Amino acid sequence: MDTTSNGIDRAKAPKPALGTTPITGERYYSKAFAEREFEKMWTKVWLIAGLVEELPHANDYLTCEIGRESVLCVRGEDNRIRSFYNVCQHRGNRLVHNDRGNASNSTFACAYHGWRYDTQGTLRWVYCEEDFQQGTPCGRRNLIEIPCETWAGFIWYSLDEDVVPLREFLHPVAEQLDCYQMEKMKRTHWVTLEGDFNWKCVQDNFNESYHLPFVHPQAGLALDEHYSNCQFDLYPSGHCRMLMPGGGPNPERFEGSDEVIFKALKQELAFWEIDPEVFRGRTQELRTALQQRKRELGRKKGYDFSHYTDEQLTDHYHYTLFPNLSFSMKPDGCIFLRGNPHPTDPEKTIFDMWYLTLFPEGAKEYYSGSMRDWVSIESSAPHEVGKVGEVSCGPGIDQDVTIWASQQQGLRSRGFRGGYMPEQENRVRYFHESLDRYLAA
Ligand code: FES
Ligand SMILES: [Fe+2]
């Protein structure tokens, strides 16, 4: 099927058999468990290093970390992006210490004894080359290259030289998300937080919507969070998705007034030129009305929605990718959420929130409804870095972040006997079982 033109297939995935073993607290704080995760899982999967747009020119590079490893991604003079272990092959010094940059003279020079590598990883020059009895290291002791591919505007790498091709790893998510043309989106928010919780608290959280009425009480006015109207798909690859209706709350359960719904949807209704008064007493029709309006006015407002189905125009297509990524898709953007393990402390996580905006054609400034913020296509998002509470991830995600440290404290308690979860949290269970499969391999 040509998903680019037909939008996302909503076919329900067959439900996998799930176990019943409690998910215990120890996996959130044990150092031994974290070591096993690194050896058996983090070194076997595809991970995101950054955005292709961060390396527009030859010799542009970025570095990223996973556990204790640092990875160097660089666009070579042949225009190809490659990834390497960021380690000098002389005596192991870390080669590059900057996050981002352009390699001057197309060279990475080690600060210790001056060995120089080109941006395709080849060792080009060493001090006292004639003094190596075993022969010159140049051209032989090159940087160690690792698998590197791009998809959806992201640079992906893997520490497993035998890893399956990226699209195979991402199946069926890549095929489904192609229609969003994420490579055309711009990063308009970029926040990195260090928090006192295990990385799995993050992935667990985005694998369920059971917490919505309590952590995000305002959200239930603009979407139908009740599990009875949502679809959950658990794919054999370990990736999952959730389809949740937008355009207003669950009509059978909502007990507030029409006013409250109008207020929650105010910006969206105004942008799409819908008079809420017309829907007084029949707010359950707003979702379809929004879909129709987006079809009618999309072109005029600079959008090409022809790749989307009607549901994609209003609903929440939320993907959780194994091991640590979430893409929450909107018609005009994507929230990127990622919990990276701290290099040494399993009770800490480096959490990233990016908002990627699809600007309407010709627009320079755009009001992002999801972020409740004006964003500009011309200035790239500043990287805000801090501890929890020091920088904001936007109104919704801040509420999630606040919970995780509190959960970590309880997960560590002798009084926690393992989770006891409803069906609608199956993605949480499935995530842990997928992790266990890697650990057992
Ligand atoms: S460790 Fe890099 S040149 Fe010696
Ligand atoms: Fe949440």
C-alpha cells in the first residue's frame, strides 16, 4: 500500500500473548540490571543521534551519548553521514568533546598525541610516523564505524554491527509515519532535563493514557481519553501505537457545560473558522466538523493534508518506539519524547522533549497549539538544558515530568510489590516484556 498518499492504516494489530509476572521495582534502580540493559539491549537497537538538518554541510558533526559511550556523527566530504565510536585509536582518548561543530581542515585531531582523522574516519597523520615498528597506523587504525542511516529527518545509529536495516527495525511504524513527511518539520522546541528517575518511568508513562484524568485534568476536554474509544496496537517489533479521538471529550461521560469544551478548543476552532455557537447542544459533532473544515480550508491555509485520513486531522496518533522514544503526531507537528539512561546512575535520566513543527507553506511565524507558543521558521530552537523544574517542556509534558521522581521514590520502597495494571496499560507490560526478550537473548 502506498501509505504516503493513503494515510495511516487503522487495522488493529493482533493482540500478542502477555504474561502476568509483576513488574518489580528493582529494574528501576538496580545497577546490575542497568548494566545488563546496556550490554544486551542498548547495544542492539537503533537510536537517534540528532537531526539531519543539524549537519547541512560537509564536515559538520555532532556527538551524542548512550550510557558511557559517545558517538560521533559527521557528514563527510562525499556528503554521506557516518557514525563512529568517539574514541581515538591510539590509546583511547575521547576524540571530540563538543556537541556540535564543523571539523576545521576536514580533520579531527586528538588532543593527547595529535593523531588526525579525516571526516570519513580515516587516520591521515600521526606524529613520528617512522617510529612504528609494526608499520604506519595511517589508513589502518581508522575510527571504528558503526551502522548509521537516516529516516524522517533523524540520524540513527546502532552499536550493533549486525543490526537489521533501520526500516526493518522500525516496522510497521516507519511505513505508517511516512505520510507525515517529518523530514520537512523544523525543531521549534528543544529541552533536555536531568531528572531523578529511571528511563523506564518515562517510557512507561507514554505507554499509557490511564493517567490522563489525574495528571492532565484539562486535557480531557479536548480529547476522548477513555479506553473504550481508543485503539491500542502492540506490534511484534516491540513498537506500539495508540489512536485516541480528538475534537472534544467523550460524549457519554462528559458532565460539564458546552462552554468548557468551547474554551478548551477555542484556538483550534478560531483558526479553522468554526463558530462554536453553531454546536451548542451538539458538541459531539465538533470532531467531524473540524475534519471537514480542515479539508475545505487546508490548502488556503498553506497545508497539504492530502496524505492524511480524516481521523489524522483531529485524532492523536501516539507511537511509542522500543526502547525509549515517543512520537505523538499532530497534523501540523510532532512531539518527540525520549528518556536516555544516565551513564552511571540508574536512578537518573536524561529526558529530551523536542517539538517538531510543520510550517504551513509560506508561513514564517506559526502558533503551535500543542506548545501554546509562537514559533518561527527562521530562528532555530535554542537548546534549553537544566534539572527538572529549571526549564519547561511545555504545559502538558511538565505535568508528566513532575510525577516521575515521585514514582521512583515509591518504586524503591520495600512496600512496593510490583505493578497491578488494567488492560489499557498493556503497552507498559509489553514494553517490559520486549526488554526482557533482549535481556534473555
Ligand atoms: S590517544 Fe589520541 S593520539 Fe594518543
Ligand atoms: Fe501524560
